[in-house]
Amino acid sequence: MNKAILVFPVVLSLAAHLAFAADPAPKPAKPDPLAAFKAADTNGDGGLSRDELAKTPENAFKAIKANFDEMDTDKDGKVTPAEGNVWAMKQRYKHGM
């Protein structure tokens, strides 16, 4: 009986240690803006047109929707990731970020 009393706390301690040492639940993946952009680019031309933007959820691509003409620097009717990045950099510079 004395051995059982000594073994039980050791087993309990080991079980608790293993339970807390297990990997925590994986964190959800961060959204990938480029993947979302490519998914919205339904014709695969590398840019988002007004028509493609109109088919996206209301809260998606807010900056592009609100600033389309300013972002579309080459005036080809679509905003590419490069044009969006240039616009974002200008905004950060303009606002001192």
C-alpha cells in the first residue's frame, strides 16, 4: 500500500506535466492580402477592375474602392498590387507614419 501511495503522486504529476506541455491549439492563420487579391481577380489579368471590386464583400478592399482613380496610376481600368502598394506608401509618407 505504501508503494501505491508513493507512485500515485508521481503518476499524477507526470500526467499533469504532459497535459500542460502539449502543444497549444494552433493559432488561426493571418489573412493573406495577396491571396484575397488574386481570388478577387476573376479574369486573372493581375489587377482589380471596378466590376471585380463590385462583386467582393462590402468590407473587402475598402481602400481600393474608395481611391480607385488615384490608385490606377496608368489609367488602364484596374488597380494592381504594385499600384496599391505605391499608394499605401504615399499615404504613410503623407501622414508621417
